[in-house]
Amino acid sequence: MKRATTVYGLMAEFEDPTSLVAATQRAHDAGYRSMDAYSPFPIEELHEALGAHHTRLPLIVLIGGLCGGIGGYTLEYWSSVIAYPLNIGGKPLHSWPAFIPVTFETTILGAALACVLGMLALNGLPEPYHPVFNVPRFALASRNRFFLCIESKDPKFDVEGTRHFLETLNPREITSVED
Amino acid sequence: MTKVPDSLQPIEDPNRAIVGAATPAVMAPGHTFDTVTDKISSIVLTRRTPLWWYAGFGVAMLLTVLLLVSLTYLVFTGIGIWGNNIPVGWAFDITNFVWWIGIGHAGTLISAILLLLKQTWRTSINRFAEAMTLFAVSCAAVFPVFHTGRPWLAYWLFPYPNTMNLWPQFRSPLIWDVFAVSTYATVSLLFWFVGLIPDLATLRDRSQSPVGRVIYGMLAMGWRGSSHHWHRYETAYLLLAGLATPLVVSVHTVVSFDFAVGIVPGWHTTIFPPYFVAGAIYSGFAMVLTLAIPIRAVYSLEDFITMRHLQNMAKVMLVTGLIVAYGYTTEAFIAWYSGDKYEGFVPLNRMFGPYSRVYWALILCNVVIPQALWFKRVRTSVPTLFIISLIVNVGMWLERFVIIVLSLHRDYLPSSWGMFAPTFWDWSTLVGTIGLFLALLFLFLRFLPMISIFEMRTMLPEAKVEE
């Protein structure tokens, strides 16, 4: 039995970053919100053209760093003062200056792990399947081509109307993306 | 006169020549998104693996086997197979450890600090410098682990609940070292891997072989270059750079604490942290040059790793070399100025003692010869740069040997003085780690893009969005 294919969206292909940013800006101005732009390298203007928000990643990194730092220090305090107190040359058990290097390292470790895992989680990666990969030419998105995909879940989406709109943006090609 | 097409214009500032036309560009003109992508990815995907790769990898693997033999013999026999003794309890093992860790510093420095300072020339060299960092840290880790004598219990260094109710001694710099080095290895790996994700997607999309597509595809984790993803990706990359910057400084600082916190004459000084960090950067850049020069030649990457890179690295070497030379001078001066006779004896013993030849070789390699880098003619001569970088690598190894062995072999009581002589197994372990390092590097060159493709794309003039 052949599964009924639904349309994920319409994808327009562009040859340079400037056309993609301009097209994205116009799509945003036309009221489209559920869309994404794909490029072989980061383009700052593109993110702005999509009208996207700031990411929560810095907060996640801060929390990761705080957890690492507090956890590291607590571990040192607990093991040196409570669990395994050793009197070394009459030095205080809570000899905090000696605990700073490890606290520093665990802070960085916590923050870095939160940074990478947080970035992947917010991006929804790893994601083994995504409809955009059904477009054969999309393989060029990691080489030299730029794509704008307006998704069918957008309230303004309409197969004919949106295709007509995309045509006004002078893309190289428009493809329907199957889900 | 015909108009030069835009794609053939030299790269825009700050990548373009700054001081007149004599300073070469960061990337040769004429490249586009396709040529950059194809040139770098073809090394991995399409070009035939050159014969020298097999030869080089074969030699490296032979040396790795030597390492395995040495370590196996060590595990069965004990560290008595090395020349270590009392009083020289730390010798080749710790010298090699500090040397490798130092080499590892350039990768993170290039990736993180130069990124934050917007030194875009770093783009062509950061990927393999990061890989070099990882491999150098792996080689470094071999030494302290096997120096424990019972490497199968090395996990005792980490805090974990155990039936013996024992906990690590957190007041000891050696435990700080465990945390510093393992954090450094982890963060460097994360940084390297995050940098690779978009390029792995490129390899996935361009690979002709089904196996390659599956492996690169799994590693790329479904990266599709979405603008939302790129935004978080760039934020993450910058944050990681910001985190790695204090980290890279902390690692060699903590390594220097292994010595500075001890009360051995010649070790117990406050100049150690900055002087170790400068030395680490010095040796790291020397190693990047040692690797970059042959790599750019055999893979014809002169377009991407230009004379500009080699000259910049030579300048960094010159500056850090001067800091290191200043460290040597201050060390000797403070030893005399302290009025402490044991401290004062250290430089005299180095200069005129039984190991004086090692000390003068160190001064020659690290202080005298690198002064040639003041001359532009030297900085623009690729073979000379290569030779100087090798000399600095040797010099930095000698420096660690001088610091470690020459301080230990004659401390307070002449009755407890001794000498150290390396055995065959000392040498074989050192040479073996060089083999391991090279073997990993050969695998990296063969299977992963050695230059960051997506960052090279951003350097192209056509990557700029016109208003």
C-alpha cells in the first residue's frame, strides 16, 4: 500500500546569500512565519530576516557552569571535611584556596557540556529524518546553494498561492517538499 | 584594460594584505563556494590516497607498535625499566607529559583566542590545530597514567564512591592536574566536534560511497544548515571559545603548579605559571608549523594555508619565544637575588653542572636560533621556518628536561644527589608516542576535512550579504 504523501512545504533555491536574505525578508513581510532558510554557512542577516528571537542557550550555559562550579566545590568540601578529613600539617580541613583550581575546571566543564548538549537539544539534533532531505538538490545546501522553505503548517500556506508568491522572488527553482 | 571579475578580486580586509602589497592574502584569489568545498572535501572523498600516505602511516604505526611493546613490558615489569631513580623520580615521563600538553595548547589558542580576537586568518589552520591538540593530549595522558606504575588503578585519581571510603586529596596539585587535563581534553573534543558538524554534513552530501554516507551522516546528526540552527550554533561556538580561553591558560598553569607548589629548588617560583603558558604556546605554534608546512605542500593547499599564515605563526613564535627567554633570565636573576644558596645553586648547576650541555642546547634552540625570525627573509622562507620549528620543538622538550631532572638530581643534601640516564625504554616510549601522534594525524587527514570548509566559505567575498 502506498502511503499518501503530504506536502511539507515549498522550497525555493537561490544562488547567492543576498537573494536568499532578500527573499526571506519578503516572505516575512508577506506574513509567512512557519518557514526556514538553509545555507552552507551562517548568515547573520538571514536570522534577522526570519524575524527570529534570541536563543536561550546563554542561560543554559550559565546554569551548566553554576552547577559544575557548585558541584565541584561541594564535592571537595564534602570529601575533605566530612567524608575523609585528613590533618595535613595542621592546615584547616576547609582549605578553600586549594579547592579553587578544581572548582574552576568543573565550572568550565559543566558550562561546556551544557553549551554543546544545549545547542544540540534546542536544534533538535540528532534528527535522523527530515522532509527537506527528500529534495534531491537539497544536498547542495551544504555546498553552494541557498534554500528557503515555506512550510505547509503556516496558516497563510496554500500550494498554488505560495508557489506563485515564491515565483515572484526569482528563485532558480521551486520544489515541493514531501513529508 | 579588462575589468577583473569580482571572484578574482583579493579577499576583503581584514584578510587582505594590510601592510602594503607585500603581505600575502589569507586565501588565494579566485575561489568560490564550490571550489573551496570541492578542494577540501576531495582530499577525503575522491582523490586517490597518495602512496606517501601509506608509507607515512605505516611508519607511524610501526612506532605505535613500539609504544605498545614498551608499555606492555612496563606493565609486566614495573617502571624500573625506565631510568627513573631516587632522587630523580620524575624524568622522561613527566618531561614528555609536559611537552605534549604544551604542544596541545596551540590548537585551542588558535581556535578560541584568535576567534574571539577576530583573527580570521586562523580559519585555515584551526581544524588541524585542534586535531593536533587532541592527539597531543592523548599522547600526554599516556605518561602520568603509566608513571603511576599501576595504570589499571588510574581511575583512583577520580573521585567516586568506593568501598575503601577513600577520596582524592584535593589540596594536591596532582589532583588539580587530573581535573585540568581531563577537562581540557573533553572541552577540546567538544570544540573540535562542534566545529566539524557542518563539514560532516557536507561530506555526507558529497560522499559517493554508501558506507561514507552512513558514517558521515550519523556523525553529522542530521545537520541541514537551517538558519535557526546556525544561529544557536554560532552562539554555542562563541560561548565555547569564551570558555576555552581561560581554560587553555589554566591548564598549563595547573601543570606548572605540579612544580611550583613543591619546595624543590628551581621549582618553587611564582613565575612558573605565565612562563609555562608562554612556553606552551611557543611549542604549540612550532608544532603547527612543523605539520602545516609539509601538509600544505603535499596536498597543494598553498591557496588556503598561505605565506600569511606561516608568517603570522612565525611572529607568534618570536613573541612567545621572547617571553620564554625572559622567563629564563628572571629565573636565574631571582635565584641569585633571593640570596638563598640552594636556589642560587640551581642556575650554576644548570650552566656548569654535569648536564650543562643540555642547558646550553636549550638556550641555543629556544633563545638564540629563533631570533632569526626577526628577519623577514627568514619568515618568508618555508624551509627555514620548517627547520626553526623543529628546533623549537626540540628546545621546548629540553626545557622541560632541564626544569625537571636538573632540579631533582641535586637538591638540598649533597649526600642525596644523583644522576639520571635514560634507558632504551625511556626513548622507545617517547618515540612511540610520536608514532601514535602521527598515526592519529594521518587518519585524521585521510578521513576528515583538515580545513574548516564552512568557515572558509564565510571568508569569500561572495559570502557577504549586500544591502
